[in-house]
Amino acid sequence: MKHYIITGASKGIGAALVNLLAGKDTHLHTIARSSHADILQQAVDQGAEISSYSCDLSDTSETLPTIGSILQNIQADQHLDEVVLINNAGLVQPVGPSGQLDPLEIEKSLHVNLTSPLQLTNEFLSLTKEMDCKKTIINISSGAGKSPFDGWSTYCTSKAGLDLFTRSVGIEQDRLATNTTIVSFSPGIVDTPMQEEIRSESKENFVNVETFQHYKDQNKLSHPETVAASIQNLLQDSNLQNGGLYDVTDYL
Ligand SMILES: NC(=O)c1ccc[n+]([C@@H]2O[C@H](COP(=O)([O-])OP(=O)(O)OC[C@H]3O[C@@H](n4cnc5c(N)ncnc54)[C@H](OP(=O)(O)O)[C@@H]3O)[C@@H](O)[C@H]2O)c1
């Protein structure tokens, strides 16, 4: 059985991943705050086993028991082929120049985008140690982790941190010979609810808002399904570089 743990499974890229990865001999463990029953029903119809968790990843007291239950469930499987953690949940807020942001929103953003993937990875590595199968962690990053954007200082910081975390843990896993590969993956600009949020920002908060509106008008956004397919191709690459930073275009 292949086990996929997918955070942010209720919308956008996460929902597309659930749909694409669902099949016979797969067990999907989904995490989000909101209900995503329709997405899960489709996955069941495609033959997948599903365990769905309602969890606010900005709250450590919810995150740790959730990932603990998931990994306990996976440990009970006598026919493990592969275990994959996809740290996909994220938020672009708070948007605006530093000096005008809500401090609690800064804290929440860093917690969901950075702290929770670090915590989930830590638990994953600890509780899969004895599993003798292929293990992969994919951290969904962004071009915003590689270049600065006016108005996205918190988001850029969180994704840059996620990339350096990935590179550091990749070195560790190679040295420890754990049979675990961790990579970072930038999906490009994707037609999801997050992009709707970006397009609805004021120009005062986000000076590039018109550029993003034009991307939509000119049909330049990728479909979430295309990104999910690229991630599926990446998972089939047996030559992944541990700690590597990959982009959607690498696997189209
Ligand atoms: N869309 C793009 O153009 C783009 C570009 C580069 C990178 N990315 C990255 O790709 C990933 C997915 O983005 P997307 O565009 O699909 O975003 P999205 O449409 O806004 O979906 C975000 C997902 O994250 C979940 N989430 C947010 N806050 C959460 C919390 N506190 N606890 C648990 N789950 C939470 C949401 O679920 P609930 O609301 O149900 O909790 C939702 O399922 C993100 O990491 C994003 O930074 C996206």
C-alpha cells in the first residue's frame, strides 16, 4: 500500500493531488480545516482508502496528535510500499508592507507555512525510522522563496525558510542513510483560491496586483491538475537529489 499524507487537501493544489493520487492500493491521509467531503468521495470512487483529519496547522496542540494518529495508522500496515508526506498547506496573508501588518497574522503565517512543515517532518522522520520502504517528503515552496516581492515579506520569508530547511534535512538524511528523500517543489502560478485572494488585494497592499490580474486575464495560470501531475512524475524519479529544490517545469 502507498500512503500519502497531504496537508491543505481541501482546495487548490492539495485537492488536485488527492484526485490524481487516488487509486487502488493507495491510502490518502488528508489534513485541512474545512470539510472536503466531495473531494474525498471522488477518491473513494477511484478505489483509494481515505482517512481525513480536521486540523488547524497553526496550532501545535492540534498538529502533533493528528500526525501521531496518521503515522500510527501507517505503522499498522503490514504491506507498506511507500510513505509520502506532502507539506502543501499554506497562506499568502498577511499582504502589505512591513510596518503595516498585524503581528498575529505574521505569527500565524509563519506557523502554517514554516513551523508546521518542520514539525510534521520531524514527527514523520521519527515515526517512520523503522519502516523499511521508500519514504519521501515534498515541501511545496514558491518562487517567492527565491526572490523578494513587495508586499509579501512574510510569505517570502516562510518559503525561503522552507527551502533552506529542506536542503539541511536532505544533507542529514543522506548522512543517516534513512532511505528518506526530502525535496522542495515550486508549483509556478496556479489557478487556485490563493490566486483569487492575491488578485483581490488593493494596490496599496500589493503593488504587483495588476500583473497577477493580467496573468488570469491572459490565461497564464497553470491548472492545479497539471501541478499535481508534475508532483506525481517527481515521485517516480529514482534519481531525486536529497534536499533538492525542484520546479514544476522539471517534471512536466
Ligand atoms: N497558487 C499558486 O499560484 C501558488 C504559487 C506558489 C506556491 N504555492 C503554494 O502551494 C501551496 C498550495 O497553494 P494553493 O494555491 O493550492 O492554496 P489554496 O487554494 O489557498 O489552498 C490552501 C490549502 O491550505 C489549507 N490551509 C490553510 N491554512 C491552514 C491551516 N491553518 N490549517 C490547515 N490547513 C490550512 C487550506 O485548507 P482549509 O482552508 O480547509 O484549512 C487549503 O486546503 C501553498 O503552500 C502555496 O504557498 C501556490
